[in-house]
Amino acid sequence: MGVTPKIAPSMLSSDFANLASEAQRMLHFGADWLHMDIMDGHFVPNLTIGAPVIESLRKHTKGYLDCHLMVTNPLDYVEPLAKAGASGFTFHVETSKDNWEELIQRIKSHGMTPGVALKPGTPIEEVYPLVEAGNPVEMVLVMTVEPGFGGQKFMPEMMDKVRILRKKYPSLDIEVDGGLGPSTIDVAASAGANCIVAGSSVFGAPEPVQVISLLKNSVEKAQQTLIQ
């Protein structure tokens, strides 16, 4: 069973002064999701956006808001983000070892899709219980850079995690985030990633529509190969 490609431009690389028009532009260019990086200045050193920005953006788009929570206490964000209109809520396994079951339950009860992310130094085995639980996460986000800042270099060694996940869970949504673009998409797609977060490679391109199309085509080709 294959999984569908989902290209998610990282709005962290967009023009924040024109967030609504940037979101509409990306969706018009063929993006499937809009990736929203929520950082608290504690779990990661950077500080970005929160529920008020999600709420403001939601008034201007029906798009899927794929929220990645790089925060120390993800439980505190579930209700505010749900009210704001978040679609997906991906928390970090490193901050939720003691309460992930409650976290998943709350995310789902608020109508959002739960995902779990892991930093480059975290073993892939740590997410297995969350994927195999009776009430499981529906996506795993493999960070291909250290979380917290945009524009970092892709870490190809993280593809081993993606390969292991894809072999173990053929129908799982597997997202990769960090340094993805035309030069790195094929290695990520062939490893089994189907949800692709791309920031500067899309927003910095002369023709973002071409980059989004290239990313999607790479995932589609790779999925056909993996199914065979």
C-alpha cells in the first residue's frame, strides 16, 4: 500500500509581513500542506509563532496547517491551537516521554491529526510505541537538521531512520524537515519519505511552482518503486 505525496512549504521561510498572501500563493502553486514551525525559545533557542498567528492565518485559508511544535510543554498548546484552527499537531518525542498517550488523545479529541517528531540524535526506536499504540500517532517527522533554525544543511545519515520506518510501517505518513530541495529530494523520497517540508528551496526559488512539482514527482516515482 502506497502513501500519497504531501508537499509542505515551510512558512518560516515566507515573508511574515504577507503571511496570508504567501500561504495562498503556495497552495496555488500546488502545495498540499502549509508547514507552521512553532518554537518556544526553550526547547529550541529560536522563538517563532503561536496560536494567535495560526488563528489570523486560518481566516484567510482553508489549507491544511501542519503545525510542528518545538516546545517544552506541548500539552499546553493543544487547546489554543485547536481553537486557532490548526490541522495537524506534531509534538516532539523528547518532551513527551511521560504523557504521550494523554497528548495523542487530547489532540484527536480536539479534531487535529497527531504526529510525533524526533531530533537527529534521538534513536528511531523511541517512536515505535507511539505508532503501535491502540490510539496511535498518524505521522512521524524525522528531522534532517537540528530543529530551531531554517536554512541548515540536510543530514543524509537520517535517511536510515526513514528507511527503517517505511519498511516497518508501509502505510505511515513519514515527514522529513530540514534542507530539502531539488538536490536532496531523491534520497529522501527513495528512503520512503512522502511528506516533504521545504523552506528556502521553495521560497527562494525563481519559480516555486517548479520546485513543488519536482518534489512531488520525486515522491510519486519513489512510491511506485517501493510498492513493486
